[in-house]
Amino acid sequence: MTDAVERGATCPVAPRGWPNPLLPEYEQLPEGRPLTQVTMPSGSKAWLVARHDQIQRLLADDRFSVEPHPTFPIRFPAPQELLDMIAKDSKNLLVTMDPPRHTRVRQMALPDFTVKAVEKLRPRVQELVDEYLDRMEVRGGPVDLVQSLALPLPARVICELAGIPDAEQDTFTRNAAIMVGTRHSYTMDEKLAANEELMKYFATLVTEKQNNPTDDMLGNFISRAGRTEEFDHHGLTLMTKMLLLAGYEFIVNRIALGTQALLEHPEQLAALRADTEGLMPRTVDEVLRHFSLVDEIIARVALADVEIDGVTIKEGEGILVLKGLGDRDPAKYSDPDAFDIHRDARDHLAFGYGVHQCLGQHVARLMLELCLSGLIQRFPGLRLVESDEPIELVDGLPPVHKLMVGW
């Protein structure tokens, strides 16, 4: 007997309790989380994968591809012109490359994202965190934590990693904030305009770094790429956008959601204050695990027949990895829906798994650690302040555009 279910329904993208206004047909996966086959808007077949162990096995399997394919699982109907544009641009994006090219390109960026390299950033990131906390303290509460810390801090860190001159940082931070903002904050026209301005700026930045090499993450990547024939100028511009923006929304949300979770669990917050050094690593992992569900679905397409636990995923069929559900798998974590900073959650899927695991994960961890540590140490009376502005859900995902705190 195979552990599989076939459905014709729209695939779920959010766990129970997280309403999805774009997919009112959402249904929870069957008990036991079997591989569940669904029909995509294009008519192609895809398999939902929600068990932690199966997610790890499938994301580590090189018989699944991230590159464009006629039956690649796209969750919403899209005009062919858009699909063609995505397919064209995807050739220049690390996240949509298969090995061996993915391996070559990732190695160009990897030296500046290792644990050792990122640890060298700690003193400077600490200075930046202190700077924003100083401003909060001088201004006095209540303040919007998103605008005061969660948005600007990662933008500054990214700018410094990329060697963006101080005089040009506003171009990045202003438009990046629009790009990750919700529809509550910005219109689609504003987002498109921000994207256009950023692409023009990134093209200029690439040219500048080609002509005048710099010793920073972006400068080093462009120099290494320049010794190969992997990218033309437009390709380097697209890679620049990916390197600088791919993790921005991720860390903005984790700083805000992690703070909110701690303030909603005062006993755990007290324990963390009493042993910050000892408990902070587990706290960071638990924030990442618990809020893994706020992220995108990981999609792949099978390049060959693949059998897993008695189920055959046929060549050309897609898989949709629900990593948020994988990180809430009761077979992996006890009481998985609870927020618990004492649990060992190091094996979470927030950064993905396999060769496409997030390149900037150590930078994200560092920022989250220093922000949470700084907040709870600087403001012993930190508390949530009620706001009449709800968190807006976009595609079932809860980006936080406002979080009022006082102390």
C-alpha cells in the first residue's frame, strides 16, 4: 500500500489557522501527511511534500530540477509572455540553476558567506544594531519596531556587504523597502517603479565595480565572475539583485516576528534574559523553525522517475515542498505548533535544504541574534503596544509591516 493521496483541488499553501484570502479552497493535508497529488492551473500534476524527512530526501535528490520546464509546477495561472520572461531571466539566477553550473556560480559567492567570513562582520553589525537602538531610546516609546529596526538594519548591513557608497544607500534602502512592503503599504505600480529604479542602479553599480574592483562581497563576486564566461552584464545585474534582495524580506520578518513571539511568551523571555548567551542559539533556531511557514513554497520538477516510500513521482511531474508544514511535523518535533526556545530546532528547513540551501543564512542568523539580544538587554520593560492595523496576509504569507512596542 502506498502512502499517497490524489486530489484535484488547489494545493494548500498555509497551515491551519493561517487564512489565505487568495486560496479560499484551502484544505489541510490528510492525516499522516502523505504525498498528495494535485492538478496545477496548467493541467500538469504535482506532488505536495509536507513531511520533514521526505522534504530533506527530495531536496537532496539531484533528479529534481529548479530550471524552467514545460511542466514546472506554477501555482497560479500566468500569461505565456510572463513565463517566457521568467524563463529567460532564470538563466542568470543562482536559485534557478541546476548543477554543475549552480555549483560553479555558488562557489564564486561562497567565500564571503562562510561562518568564518560572517563572524568577522559581528563587530560592525553590533555597532549598527546599537545605533538603531540608541535612536529608539532617545525617541522614546512607543515606536514601530519594523520602521525603527527590522527594515533599516538589514538594509544597512546589505549595503555595507555590497560596498554601496553612503551617498547611494538611500536608493537601495528606499526601493528595497517598497519591494518587500505589503499591498497595504504600496501599490503594484509603486513596486514596479521601485524594481525598475533598482535594476537601473544595479546595472550602474556592476559597471562601476567592473571598472574599479572593490574588496567586498559584491565586488569579489563580480571579479570572480569576470574571470569566467558565465555572465554578461545583464546577467550580473540580475545576480546582483538576487544577492542583495533575496534574503531581505526574510530577515525583516524574522526580527519582527521573533520579537513578537518572545513578548507573547514572557516566561521564555525571562529565561532568555537570565541566560542570553546559553539560550540565544536555540532561540534563533526556534524563531526560524516556528516562522518557517511565512515563506514561499519550494518547487521542483522531476527529471526522471523517482520512488519515495512506495510512491513513484514520474518524470515531468512537479513537487511543491511545504517547508512550513515540514517544520511543524509532529513526527519531527513534539508539540510542533508551540513556540519553545528550549527545544533543539537546528534541523529546521527555514533556509531550505540541499545544494540550494540559503547562501546568506549565516548573515541572517547574525542579524537576528544581535537584534534580539540588543532589544531584550537594552529594554527590560519591552512590551507590545496594541495597534488597530492588522497584519496583512499576501498569498497566505504574513509579512509584518508594523509592530508597535513600548518599554
